[in-house]
Amino acid sequence: MEFNTKIKEELEGRIKGVEDFIAEHGVGSKQLSKAKKVQRDGNIALFLGGLITAAGIAIWVMSRNKDD
């Protein structure tokens, strides 16, 4: 049983290596890297937008409490 598990893990590792190689050097690799960059930039923009919104709401609530 342990022998089969080791073989399975080894094959999965090799398949993952081949998939990574194809992703880096295969057809469409430039488009894939561009898509990853766009996704990263979108995630950063969403995070910063949420952070700014949360800070704005916190400032608004604090200034609202001071007026009362």
C-alpha cells in the first residue's frame, strides 16, 4: 500500500512539473502571464478600494459622534 502511494505522489509531481513547463513555455504562455498580472492588479485595486472605504466609514463615524 505504501509503495502505491509513493508511486502516485511521484507521478503527480512529474505531471505537475510538465504542466508548469507547458504553462511557462507552451502555446499561450504570454497570454497566461498577462492574465495573471491583470488578476493581481485587480486584486490589489479591490483590496485598496476596500481599505479606503473602511477608513472613510471609520472617519465618518468618529466625526459624527464628536458632533453629538
